[in-house]
Amino acid sequence: MITRRELVACCDGLLQAPADLKDASRNGLQVEGTDSVHRVAFGVDASLALFQAAAAWDAQAIVVHHGLFWHDGWGRVVGPEAARLRMLLSGGMSLYASHIPLDCHPRLGNNAVIAERLGLSACEPFGTYGGIPIGCKGNLPEPLPLEALAERINTALQTSCRILPVGRHDPVLTLGVISGGGADLVSQCPAAGVQCLLTGEITHQAVHPALEAAVPVIAAGHYATEVWGLRALMADLQQRFAVECRFIDLPTGY
């Protein structure tokens, strides 16, 4: 068992955001639950389904990547918003959210873990968003054609990739990694020497910048690229504290 304060202090310390970060998420403790924590659930999205599964497991705290509260805020708490809050408060469950800090962390971040799973070497920060680099770039163990690279990503991330095959189709050696909605940063690839961008999803707005940059994009799924930081954080907390942890997998298919 640990206290809520210990859990929050540990997460705050591990996931401390750079001072100049501009993040739409209200990172940190978003909903206060009971003082004592025996079980911590982890999930990507602060959804009613996640809260119900955590309550069924008798969790006292939930850690997510996409929280309930963002800087544009809720104008009112009705309908689905009320149902989510009611589930948290009635179960005495705390909610902790970490958005960009969990993307860009050099050890526990989504991008760092993906790079490690792909065996990238000579990794460096890459992809500026909100005033800081949030992704990374590195070299594959050997150059790979796009299709072979997508297959390697499928295996490493347990997903099914989609390819935007623009530009020259030379074998890829230097790969950029920006989880989730990072396709909008494809225009930054040429100056950084990135030959291909791995991200979560390809948006309409990213297609022409990718064509103009002549950089192919591999989309491995927004959800599939954003489970890894939470899993790494969960493993870290389990080593630090005598507390039960469980990742609740609720894939969206996107």
C-alpha cells in the first residue's frame, strides 16, 4: 500500500514537464480519491469504460495519457462528463494524467520505448511541439524498404501499419518517431535527416506537407503508439512501491 500523496509525488517527479512546455492537458492529479492506494490501474484514455474496469478491479487510482481536463475546459458537467466523474467519485478513485510529458520522457516516454523496441541506435530528440522536442530519431539496425519496415513495426508494436508512400522509396535507415498525432510534424523531417516518420495516425492536413517534404509516413495507430509509456511507468512504479498495478487494454482500432 502507498498513499495518494506518495503516488502523485512520484509521478510528478518522474514526469516533470519542462518549464517552457505548452501542453493542452492539465497534467497531474485531476481528480482526488481516497488517501490509501492498494491498486493502480493504467489506461490510455480517461473513458467511462476504463473507469468501470478499474472500479471492477477495486483500483483506488488510475493513471492515463489522455485525461479528462484540458485547458479549454468543460463548460458544464452533464451527460457523459457527469457519468465519468460520478464513477470516479463514487469509487473513491484518483485520476492522474500525463500527456506530452509521457510522450517526450527520455526513458519512460512513448517515443523512447518505441525506439528501444525497434532497436534504434544513436537516438536524439526530434520533432518540436509546444516549444520542446517531443519525439526522437535514430538509426535502424539495417536499412529497410518501407514495406519491410512496416512489418518490423507491426511485430514490435503489435499493430497493423498504414503507409503514406511519398517521395523516394529508398531503404530507410534514419527513422523519426512521434507517437499519436505526430504526422503534422513531417515537415521537420528533411532538416533533421529523417528519411521516414513513424507516428500514430495520418491526418488530412499532413498529406500535402509529407508530399512536399518527400518523406513517407508510417501510421501504426494512435492508440497502439501510446500504450508504451504507460506500461513503462507502471513497471517503474511496481519496482518502487508495494502496490498492485494493472494495464487495462481498451484499443480503439485507431
